Amino acid sequence: MRPFLLAFLALAPAFAGAARAQQAPAREAVIANDTDGILQELYVFRPGAGDGPDRLGSGVLPPRAMLRVPLGRVRECGFEARAVFEGGEEMRRRFDACRNPRVAFAETGPRRAVEVVNGSDRVLRELYLAPAGSRPGRARDWGADRLGSDTVAVGESFRLRLRGTTACSFDIRAVYDDDEAEIRERQDLCRSPRLAFGDPNQPLREATVSNRGRRTLRELYARPAGSEGWGADRLGAEVVPARGEFRLRLRGRGCAFDLRAVYEDSREEVQRGLDLCTSGAASFGLPVVSDSGGRRVTLLNGFSRTVQQAFLSPADADDWGEDVLGDAVIAPGARQAVTLQGGCQADLRIVFDTDAAEERRDIDICALGTIALRPGWTIDPLVAPAAEPRGPQPGSIRLRNAAGLPVVELYADPPGNKRGADRLGRTVLGAGEVMDFAPPEGPEQCLADLVAVFRNGRELALPDTDLCAGREVVLQ
């Protein structure tokens, strides 16, 4: 019995401590953000201990807001709170959780506002202030970025609040979106509470830069025409997607600028001497316009496959350039007008929806209003299509496709006979087009059962048609 009694007496203090711990009250702290800034991190801990976890987690505490922070079941009353605001500014408070659990973070000392004006042609990304003359050169401790997550766009302003300081003289460091930095020393913000960056006396030129190609424009550079060096990428962290636009702002007394675009595949395109005062626009992704102007030509798809892309470039160009169809395609039997920005001699490459491609070099598009894309077009002579005669050729009929779809098959067989060969072969009769059709077996066999098959599979049967009648037959 005695050993059991001794063991009980030895464990009694531990049981008593556990009982007292269970009886400790649940405490909490009430955190009040009485500042004008956003509280981004919050730590509540016992003095002398580590900060512990951020009590805000992935959230923030906006200005003039409160938050209840549970402290657990503890008998201790003394705690410390550390708040980190947007921009890196910190505040600490000690409090008695038993007597007054409310902790207020409020601004102390004088409050001043400074207007930051971006009169440059680049976005102002960061802004640092340090006491004037604190440390020279690169060794200066600039502290936190006063803009925080904000930026100052071209021509815009930002209201910067200075709290808790009586100093007037500061060294200023501004960082633009191209990483170029500008430093100004000993700025008296009490006498002149306005910081203007850039030269507002130079006119601000604006231009819309359009990406007319199918590749993303990754970088854009601009400089006064004829000057050396391209400077910083004007897009910064942005890109211009295919068919997208970008608003370019430049400061300069002149109107003529050189622009250089770099695409996602590192291909470059340069346009020189653009007058941004007159046009206010620039387009990339198309061949450069020459003095001779644009040449317009119509592509007629005589294949049974869709033409997905077409590349029409000057014969002396180094590459094919961009797809001149853009978002369009040329269905079988359809036609599409395209433009060559340049002279008369051109190279043409077409790509079908099967990824098969055909091309022909050195085409005189000034002599051809229409290029018929048919089997053999890459090697056969290309001639300008003759004007449509007033009536069909003698001993034939004229077929006019008045339907909205091309005719892909045509059959003409003696009446009552089984269907024979397709008389169109690999060609088609496009929507709105005409063709003269003579009896396949010669003038001795004029009467035939005529059947036209459209691209969607619909058939139009015209039995006992006189193919020698010299009249027009409308297919619809």
C-alpha cells in the first residue's frame, strides 16, 4: 500500500497543473487597423518568443477594419503584435490581453501628401525615398518601394502619403518598367510637395500599334528617326497577341520615329520614318508597303479541298510573310480577294486543310485579275481569264450555279442509262460561276440526263436535257 501512496503523491502536482491549464480562460486580441494603409502581415506572440505564423494567412486587413485573433487558453496576459503594411512599413504594439485586448495600429506624427506625376513616356513601377545624404551612391539604403503594388501610368499621378516624419529633404529613386532608374538628390518635399518625372515640356505623341500577324508580338522598340540605339522595350511586361493592339506613348519634339517589333519566334520587323503626328497608327505583321502601292488579285479555288492559308509575297522577299487570308479560308469553288503590298511580281503559296501545300514563283499579278487554283496551276501557263461571252458556245449550254454552294460533281449520261463518269473531274463549279458544257459524246448525242451534285451532297437532276440547245441552264 505504501508504494502506491508514494506514486500518487509524486504525480499529484502534474495532475493539478493539467487541471489548472484546462481551467485557463480562452483569450483573444482585437486588432484595429486605424491607418490609411493595407495591413498585409500580422504576428501576435509572447514577448521574447518568435513571431510565429502570420495570423492573416493569405488575406489582408483593409484600412479602418478590425480582426479578432484567438490566443488560446492561457493564463498569461502579456503579448506583442507586429504589423507589416503594404510598402514594408512596420508597427509594433505591446498589450495586456487580460485588461485591454484591443490593439490599435494608428499613424503617429505629422502627415503629409506628395503628388507624384509621371510626365515620361514609360510606366513608373517603383519609387523610393531616403533621408537626404544618408549614404552616397549605390550603398544607400532606399528602404521599401513607396508605390507598393501600384504603378503610375504615363500621364497619370499618384498621391503619396508620408507619415511619422518631420524631415523635408529626401533623395528620390524612380524605377521605370524598362528597369531604367532615375535618381534625384535633396528634394525638399515641404517646400514643393510635387514630384514630376520626365520632361513635360516635350510633346507627348500617341500611336496605336496593331499586330496584323498570327504571331504574338513580344517586344516593341521606338526611337526618333535616324537616332542610334533602340533603348528599352516599350511593352514592358505586356505582349500584343495576334490581331491585338497596343497604345504607344512617346515624348519627342519631332514626329518621325523608327519602330522595331520582335515576335515570339524572335523574328524582327522594322519600320523607319513613321510620321506619328499625321497617322497616329502603325501596323506590323504585313509586308511593308512600297511606293507602287497595293496590288489586288482574286484567288479562285478550283480544288475539291479547302485552302486554309495563302501566302503572297514580293518575288524578291526573303520569306513568305503572313497569311494574307487572315481568319478567312477559301472553300472549294469559292474565291477570295487578297492584296500584295508591292510591285507586280509575286510568289504564291497555298496550304490546304490537309496541310498539303503548293506554290508557284514569279507570277505577274498585274496581268492577272484572277488566279485559278486548279490541278496543274503550278506548271501550266497562267493567263488572264477571258471575258464571259454573251451566250454559250455553239452546240453547248451554259451552266450557271445560282446556289450558295459549289457543284463538285456533274454527270451527263444518255437518258435511262446508269450514271457514268464525273464530267468535272478534279475541278468544281463555284457558287455564282458559269461554265459552257458541250455533249461529252459529241454533237450526235445532245440529249442527256444531267445531274449536278453540290458540296453538301444535295443532287439536282435535270432529265432529258438538250446539251446542244445554246441556252443557259440555271442550277439552284
